[in-house]
Amino acid sequence: MSDDIILDVQNVTKQFPGITALSDVSIQFKRGEIHGLCGENGAGKSTLMKILAGVYPYGTYDGTVLYEGQELKLINSSIQQARAQGIAIVYQELTLVPDMTVGENVFLGKEKTENGVINWSKTYSETQKILNHYKLDVNPRDVVKHLGVGKMQMVEIAKALSESAKILILDEPTSALTEAEIDKLMEILRSLKEKGITCIYISHKLEEFFRITDSITVLRDGKTVTTQPTRDLSLEKLVKYMVGREMKERFPPRMRKPDGLLFEVQNLKAVDPEEPSKKILNGVSFDLRKGEILGIAGLMGSGRTELVTTIFGEYGRITDGKISLEGKEIKIGSAKEALQYGISLVPEDRKKQGLVLMQTILNNLSLPNLHNFSTTWRINKNQELKSCMQQVKNLSIKISNIENKVDSLSGGNQQKVVIGKWLMTVPKVLIMDDPTRGVDVGAKYEIYKLMNELAEKGVSIIMISSELEEVLGMSDRVMVMHEGQSNGTLDISEATQEKIMALATGIA
Ligand SMILES: Nc1ncnc2c1ncn2[C@@H]1O[C@H](COP(=O)(O)OP(=O)(O)OP(=O)(O)O)[C@@H](O)[C@H]1O
Ligand SMILES: [Mg+2]
């Protein structure tokens, strides 16, 4: 084995009941390279990374992993052990403790103690050092739950880097980040590379591979399809390796004709209900036609999620402005009332709001749709199963049994369940907060198709998205938010990435 191979994965196979997550996978990772790992939802990416990080310990998989020439033998789900050996992982799902400060989180499990007592000033000064070193703009004393998702992600990275890592694994680090934050992350990765750290990088935003990686491995159905230097690949080739066929278009054609005013928000102002001095919306106005898809763009913190959760009756206390549906003013006091008006929300954070992880896939899909399957007395089980299986098929959700628990699915497949269940309802207004986050290219297309079909049926859709391409590919109009206000609405015929960014940053 040559010296510059730091990690050599040889013929690794990993089984779960009823499913082979990895089948005879071999990949070589070079010292100091940024190695991209891509593949469809359920391809096995996270599973392989969990083996490297010791989550699935030695003996629970077949095959061999050589790390610096020696067989890697991590035992007892010992993530700590992997860390101590220099393999650090930032998981796909955030793992910070929300009620603790940034510093407490960074040193969780390896507290700075002196004579058995935690040295807080040292904890915070060390945290500050790490944050400074990687130019992360976060205060060590901030409580994590008050940070946005983007900053949380930065803290996760700081936490992983707080030990001298030789290999840093990032499992979809940018799925919740905005453009500016992604730029910053790329900068951090480049500086790590200069220090000789190897980075394994997973993402569904395929463009990123071409910005940052040196080589790319594609997995499909648990098998390695290819490993190639990034310069030999193109986006088209990569997609073809991933999905196994040519994919010409990223967005389905638009056939709908939005018509007639359906929903209107006028000068909406709101404050944080727990902290009424904190303004979250400073005057948002927009309207929505029947059968229209309205994209909402904006930077993180611009108030996009706050806007939709406030409309949905879940978050902000409205201090001014008005919401009307079909020409009548409505007051929405809770999510339940919103649903009664025919307004649904696909939430941003699937773990917190979208899924009941301990329930089966079937139950999760049918939960908001039970009335469709019930007669006066009982639920028509056959009908329920049939509709849900159809949805699994529509979105190609990768499952082995629909009665399995949702938390056995890969991240992207969980997201498809969240979306699938709301796409089965036929609301008047469907609000989707970053619907395709973590979803692979092929499945994104299927979701877009279902969105278009709903819009053609007359459902009006509000779609928040951080991906400008998606906003441009799917919307009829784009509203851009800036500092809690609507800073302008563009018709799709005049919208460009530059114009949206100008409005989002407040330049325009
Ligand atoms: N704990 C588990 N129990 C049962 N099956 C599992 C478990 N973890 C993963 N799987 C299955 O293994 C396969 C690979 O999942 P994995 O999470 O590695 O996919 P992934 O490539 O990371 O996908 P994504 O892009 O959606 O994150 C999937 O079919 C998944 O359902
Ligand atoms: Mg994954």
C-alpha cells in the first residue's frame, strides 16, 4: 500500500435486517485530500461513515478497514475511540444539546477539569480559540438553541475539530446552510486540507463537489460505482453514475395557469411570544393566486421560516397586519386551526416537527390523511396501505417494509416520508419549508412533479428554498425577504440569481 493512502476500505459489507446497506465496498482515501462521497438516498453513505467513526463497531460488518496501514478495530460503538485516533465525524443530523452553551457542547464528554471541578473560564477561552482559529463567528457563551441552524452546524464542526483530527467526515454539512455560510465552510475545508487533514465530504448539492473535492466516489445501492479524480468528471456524468441513467432536465415542465386571488398577507408584523421586545416580522405583504407556486428566497435569518410558522399559528404573536383566504380575513390561532382552513405546512426540521420517529413508515404517511381512509366506524386498512404504498412508489422511498420504524430510514428517505404525507393531503395552501433538503437529484425531480401536479389541481404552494436554482426552476413568482420584510417580488420571467441576491442582501 502506498504511503499517501491514509484510509483503505476493503470489501466492506454491512447488513441490517432485511437490507444490505453496503455490499463489498472498497475505497481508498488519500492523505490530505477532500474526497467526495455521493449517491442516492439510501445508497449507504452514512452507514459507511458510521463504520469509520465506530458507531457500527468492529465485528458488526464484514471486510477490512486499514487506517494508516493498520486494521481499524473500533469496539463498543466507541465514537470516543475513533476521535482519539484522529477520526472525527459531523453527523447528518445535528447532535448538539440545545439547552447548553456553545462551549459546553464543544467540550461535552471531555470537560476541562481541575481537581475534579470544571474550569469554566478555560472551557470558554479554549472554545473561543477554536472558533477564532477557524474564523467561526459564534459566541462560546451563547445557548445553542438560540443559534440558527447554520451556526449550529459551525459549532458541530468546531466540536469535531477540537481534537487533533487526521480525518474529518462531514455528512451533508451544507444541507441547512445558506450561500454565504457554504462559502465560509469551503474556506475552512481548504485550510484544513493545507494542514494535511483528509476530509470525506457528503452532499446532495452536487455543484459543491466541483468546488471543493479532489476526487469523488459514487455509491449506488450499497455498491461502489466508481472513484475518479474530480477533474475527470462533470455534473452530467456524476448524475448518471448516481442514478444509473441519463437525466436531462432537473425540473419538470410547467403546465399550470395560476388564476384568481386565493390567499393574501398584508403588512404582517409579529414578535417573539416569549420575548415580545424581539421583532420577528417587520411588515410582510404578498398574495398568492390559485394554483400558483410562490418561491420565498432570502438569507438565513431573513425571517422566512418565522413568516410561515407565524402564518401557520405556531410561532410569532401577530401585532399588526392581516391574513385573508378567499377574500375573507382569517385569524389562525394554532396549527389545528390552520389545517381546518386548509393550510398545511411541511416543516423545516423533520425531526422536531415532521415525523414520529418511533412510529412506522405507514403510520407516519397516513397520519394527516386518516380521514381519507375512514368510514364512520373504522379505518379502511386496505385503502390506507394501498395509498401509502403508492406514495412510497411515487417518491421511490427506499424501504424494506412499510411497517418498519421511520428512524431505520436514511436521512433523505425520512425527508421523503415527511413530504409524501403532506402531498397526499389536498390543502388549499401548501407551505413547504425547504422541501428537498437532503433529497437526491432523482427524488427531487419526483417531488417537483408532484408539486406541479398539485398546483395544476389548483393547490397554491408557498415554497421556501435556499437553493436559487430550485427557486428559479419551480416558482411562478419569487418573493425575497430581507430583515423580516418582503423586499420585493419578481415574476419568474424577470427573475435571475443576481436580482434575487441583490434583494436578499438589501443592496436593491
Ligand atoms: N439502523 C438501521 N436499521 C435498519 N436499516 C438501516 C439502518 N440504518 C440505515 N439503514 C438502511 O441502510 C440503507 C443505507 O442507509 P444510509 O443511511 O447509509 O443511506 P445514505 O446514503 O446516507 O442516504 P441519505 O442520502 O438519504 O442520507 C438504507 O436502505 C437504510 O434504510
Ligand atoms: Mg445519509
